[in-house]
Amino acid sequence: MAYDKFNILTSTAVPLPIENVDTDQIIPARFLKATERKGFGDNLFRDWRYNQDDSPKKDFVLNDPTYSGKILVGGKNFGSGSSREHAAWAVYDYGFRCVVSSFFADIFRNNCLNIGVLPVQVSAEFLQKIFDAIEADPKTQLEVSLPEQKITLLSTGESESFDINEYKKNNMTNGFDDIDYLLNIKDKIETFAAKTPL
């Protein structure tokens, strides 16, 4: 399934300055029954967003109209816990296209890259600058450049580089998941197969 192409994203951001956010907090296990990657955004951070009677918790950031955007800024060790790919699906389905943190769990990072969410790992110092800027002005914008592998705090011009696997970078630039990539080089695969003896 193809996803949105990622090039340069300029957006306000939603701050979630909580460390060790695990995948069960991102999408509780009781919502994992679906097999299609749709509808998970409704239950992103479900137990933090809603009371038991399904009324929104006013003090949770996703319920605060002050904050919006396609970038989620999380605390250190974001996406830890179980390997459920539904956590990345929920982040994407809600509308986020980038998650910024000072450290990601490896499996969560890879799950994000597989579905079109860019995980941007920055230093703890730069992460704090982002949180401080958003707290001072919720309309603060970040620019995330995948070609340059750089994230910039536009209010100050400060920026940091981030790492990404070249294969995943190419896929995100083209809006490919792994299957799309293989389909894109189908002719090359068939040519190679035809020339290769069994």
C-alpha cells in the first residue's frame, strides 16, 4: 500500500513531553483486532484521551485545540514495549507524518518507516528547545527536510541533522512501502530471473 510521499514537511507540532511512552499507551491491546490499517487513529492514546464513559479528557494534549499539526514531539524512548505495528498505524491514521524524540525503540522506528511516518531522532538538548518553543508559542513551526535530513526550529533558525537508512529514505521520498518498492523494480527482477539459471 503506497503512502504519502515525504519531502519537506513544515508544520506546527503537538507536544507530548512524556518519557517511555510504550506501544500499549499509543494503542491499547483491545483495539488490535482489525487487520486493515484504518480507524486506528480514533484510538490513538485512547486511555489518555478519554474517560471510561468515552468523554474526552480536557487536560490531554490531543483534546486541546491550542495544539495541532502533522508533527508529534514525544519524550525520550518513544515507542517502547511490544512490537505491535498497530502503534505506527495509529500515529499515521490520526494524521501525524513525523514523530520527533531523543530516542526511539528500534521496532517502532522501523514500523513507522514502513508506513510513511518519519521518526526524527534529535539530541536531548534540541528536543528540549522544541518543547520550550512550543510552550512559549503553540503556533511554532518546525521544518523537516528529508532530502537534507535536517529539522529546523523556524522561530530561531536552529537546526539539527538526523539519520535515516538510505533505502527507507528513498521509499519515503517515493511514497513506497516494501512491496511497492519491489513492484517498482519488477522489470529488473524479471530480467534478472530470466538470465539466472535454475
